[in-house]
Amino acid sequence: MPHALVTGAAGFIGSHLVDKLLAEGWYVTGVDNFDPFYDPRVKRRNIAAHRDNPRFRLIEADLRDSAALERARDDYDVIVHLAAKAGVRPSVAAPLEYQQVNVTGTQNLLELARKWGVKQFVFASSSSVYGINPRVPWREDDPVLLPISPYAATKVAGELLGHVYSHLYGMRFVALRLFTVYGPRQRPDLAIHKFARLMLRGQPIPILGDGSTRRDYTYIDDIIHGIRAAMDYDATPYEVINLGNNRPVTLADLVHALEEALGVKAQLRWLPPEPGDVPQTYADIQKATQLLGYRPTVDLPTGLRIFANWLQSELRNQSESAGSEITPA
């Protein structure tokens, strides 16, 4: 059976990908350092079921520690590199740490892939690389990248490192520019998850700016299908591909949709925009459709209903286990 190395395996996207691969019969080696950016216990719950699967092993290692990563050495059909220091706004406060984890860490992994003879490398890039490019929807062949956060700059660097290794060593490198992924297990700092928890507690949600910023929200299952197709892609040695929903939604409309999904009214706290935030994200997905057969199928109202059901179940479980007074709606 095929064998994949998945970095960030205990995170939001990574744990869903591991679900998919194990269900298909793959062997999976997961790498995660359980970074405390958010509660590591959440990540350990994400992979609790995986730990019992004989086709899964976990290597706890930091991307910056190439010697620790060597413990993952094996014969891999593909490496899927999802791990990163996450978050646009926090990167403004800690640019050097983001550079070390996201650029040096990616370099370390590419170097090990070269040494181990891995021929397929899938890299999670980000829509943030487009930055404030006003030409939308964003196309991969647009030469103008205008990143405005250290996080975005590290993702551009990762794509370029991949091109170097593809050119020099014959390694196929597919960079996937992911657009605002949401769904069950979403990181708690991201807008949908953060807003939903506050709304269920009857607390105000922070709205940065005037509510007109737009995001191309993409449901997790659609993203996993795109990543899975990229793992099998073999037509060209290097590609950069958008994975989005091609339907940007304003922040104000997102709040209304969350109110519908949760059955509660949001209280709003208006705040000024923060450095690093972009006014819009909007994916052109024609290339993904042509090369990967990618066609997102989950619209925002449906995805939010699924997310809301998951979150309310999570809150009930937390309440029962911790004696919390939070009452899910």
C-alpha cells in the first residue's frame, strides 16, 4: 500500500487528510510539534482515533530540527507539507519566528525529501500570497503578488523553494494556494470558529473595519478532495494551483449566515482594521478544475450548518466533562 508523510497531521486540515488516507488504506506517518498557538489538547483529540490504527505512526518533531525529522525516514510515495506557523496577524508581531518555521522548516523538509528520494511533494501555500492585488478573481499566472504580511511572504518563499528543488532534483512539487478553509475542527482563532463560540456565549464578536472585507470561504471536504488529487497529479514537474470556492462573501454576510446556522443573534463590536489584513480573497479555480478535476460542492450555508452541529456537540461534551456552565444553543 502507498505511504504518505503528512506534516501538521494533528491540525485542522491535516487530521482530515489523515482520515481520508487511512480510509483509503494508505500508510501514514504524521509529523506534528503540537505548537501551543492554540491548545495542543485539541490537536491530540483530532488524532486520537488515528493512534489506534496500525497504519498510522506519529513523529513529534519541529520542522526547524532536521535531526528530529530524520526519525521519520521511510520510503514515501508522497510528502504533504501542511505544517506551518499559522496566522496572518500574529506574524506581524513575530516575523523572525515565522521565517524560521515556515521557510527554514520547509527547506529542511525539501532537503530530506531529496535525500530520501521522494518524488512527489505537495505544499500548502495560501491565498494570502496575492495580498492586495486588485485584479480578481486571482489567477495563478498573474505575475503580480503583493503580500502584506510576514506569513504571506513565507508562503511565497516556500513556493519558490519548491521550484528550485523541482528543477534541480526532478522532484514534482505542487503548491496549493488554499482559500479560507472552514469546517469541523477549524482552528479556534479563525473568524468562523471564533465568532460562533462568542455568539453561543452571548458575547459580542469583533468586526474589523466596516464589514465589507470579502473572503472565499472553502469547506474542508472540498479542500481535502483537492489535496488528494494533487497527491496523484503527474502531468508536469511544478505547479501552483488555487483551491478555493470561487464565491467570495462579505464579513457582514458571513455574520448573517452564522446567525442562521446557530439560531442566535450576533452582537457586534466594531474595531479598526489590523495590519496584514487584505480587503478581499477571490479564487479563480479554472486551473484546479482542469488539472485536478477540482469542483467545490459545499456552499456556505450548508457548510456552516455542518460546522454549527459539530461545534455545539463539542461544547456539550466540554460542558459534561468539565462541568462548564456554557449551554449550547
